[in-house]
Amino acid sequence: MAELTARQQQLLGILRCRRGVVTTDRVHRVNRDLGAPKRTTARHDIRTFHRAGLLIQGGADDRRFYLLTKKAVR
């Protein structure tokens, strides 16, 4: 996973430990603790993880959520 930044690798590790549904709000809250307080950063991180095959999308467009893939849990 060389394409992920150190912060994104940390974020992914935290999401792996906590499991469950991944939302923009959840990523935003974790990112604030990691020094990235903007919601746009959370959206960018989710988009990066989704493109890398680490998240799969679920829900309607107005209630979107993501789940970790098997690739992300390894």
C-alpha cells in the first residue's frame, strides 16, 4: 500500500480495529485526532480507499456508507 500516506495508513489501521460501517462522519472524527480536521480530507480518504479496493460502497446516495473489504482486513 505504498500509495497511501502515513496518516492514511494510520487511519486504515484504526478503521480495521474498530470495524463496522465507515462513514464520512466517522472518518472525519478519527482524522481530527490524526491532525487532519477538514471534512473534505475525510471524503478524499474514503475515495482513495474505495479506488484502492479497500472499501465497498453501500446505501443510497443520500445515506452512503462503506464497508472494509477482505483486502483491507488482511
